[in-house]
Amino acid sequence: MSRRSFNRLVKTSFVLSELRSDLEAWCASYTKAFLAWDADAIAAHWAFPALTTQAGRSFVFKSVEHFATNTKRLLDFYKSQQVFQVERVVTDLMPLSETAVSLKVSDRMSAADGTEIATWQAAYVLQKRDQSWRAIAAIADGEVAAWAARGTPLGG
């Protein structure tokens, strides 16, 4: 390997490490907002308009208010399922440009005694806006399937 190739590899590795750290911080802040049952704080992690897809359907949220209203319903559902702890782990990421990244996460919901309630993987597209990462799209098929398999479908 040439010195030039080696230097590029080191730089790429550093950039990916820094990016992973930034995205892990975004995920930690996101789960903290969920644990606080704070729909507005969750919505602050998004840029609008935003797109979510699940189970073959797509939804566009045109404003923070629209998104927060939907998120409040989701939080009520989680409460009804006795969710006490939320964990999120970054499992994969791919830079799409200097200001966009795809992110795959593994989510786990558990009860107060630590019993797992549901777990799934989800994917996001995030964009850097005003020096902060914001989600602009999410693919939530895994979450929909996890709750349905449990016999407690989302929206049902």
C-alpha cells in the first residue's frame, strides 16, 4: 500500500469514527427524549418535512407540530405496553454525502424489571442542518413487525 493510500485510509477511518460518535450522541439524545416521554424533544431530532415508511405505507410530516402530535400517540402506546426502558444501538452507517448519512439502529424496549418487551431494527436518513444531525426519513418496518408479532400492533 502506498503512503498516499495509507494516509487516505487513516483519514477516512478518523472521519467515520467521528461520524459514528456524532450519531451515537444523536441516538443517546433521542432515547433520552423517549425516556422523558417528551414528544417535542423527540420532534427536535427531525427536520421537516419528514417521511416515515412502515408496512408498505408512507407518511409525510409537514411540521414539527404534526410530528409531535403523532409522537404523543406513539408514546401513549408505549406507556400502555409498560415500556420503562428504551435502548438504541448504532449497527451500521453509511455516509451519503458530506451532509447526509444513512443510519441503521437496533432498538430495544423493556419493562421496569428489565424484561424485554420488543426489539427491532430501523433505518434512518439524517441530514446535517445548522451543525446538527436531523432525521429526514425513517423506515420502521421492523418496529411494526415486532409489535404485531407480540399481538399488540401499532395503531391497533
